Amino acid sequence: MHIGKSSGGWCFSLHVIPESGINTLLDWYNEIAKGGVIKNEYDEIITVDELRGIIQNRGREKDWNKPPYMYDSWAEFHRLNNSEKGPNGLLRHKIDNRHCVGHGEGTWDLITGEFS
């Protein structure tokens, strides 16, 4: 099962799978507690504590007064990237109830569908 995606500068994209009863980060931790191995995109085994850090301890320094490279403003960037300002200097997905169905209580978004 695919837990999610970590993209630099963004909140973690937590893969929610409602048809499997996985709708929250707690649901994922309960699923992981059943056993199995967690691997990253490089097929390396990671611990639950490492996974928690990747999902819940994200952040960066961000100057929100300066528009991103190649954009006239943050408003333009957010409109074109379906994003919004998130916690800890991160970007987060805008809730559209199709792809992003919610924001976690911290530095993760709840994302449905297929991941690449």
C-alpha cells in the first residue's frame, strides 16, 4: 500500500483510501501497527519514527512577501498550482474534494487517487 508522497516545500501528501477505511493519519498508524515493512521511494526500509518525522516534522524558512520564481504573485502561483499557504513555511494543496479532501492537523494533506 502506498502511504503518500513527500515533495520538497509542500505538506506531506497522505494517501487516503476510504474504501479500505484509511481516512486519517491515525488510520495509517493503525494499519502499520498490524505489521509489515515501510519502504521509501528508494526501496529502503524506514522505521515508524522516521515515517512520523517525514510526515509530521516538516517545515522550511519561506519569505511569503516575495513571489516565487517565474510568477507575478503568490495569488497567481496558488491559482495555477491549486495550492495555498500552509504551516511551517510550507505549501499545501487546496481542498477541492476530489484530489485533496482535507488538511491534517499538522503538516500533511489528505489526498485521494493514484500516486506516481
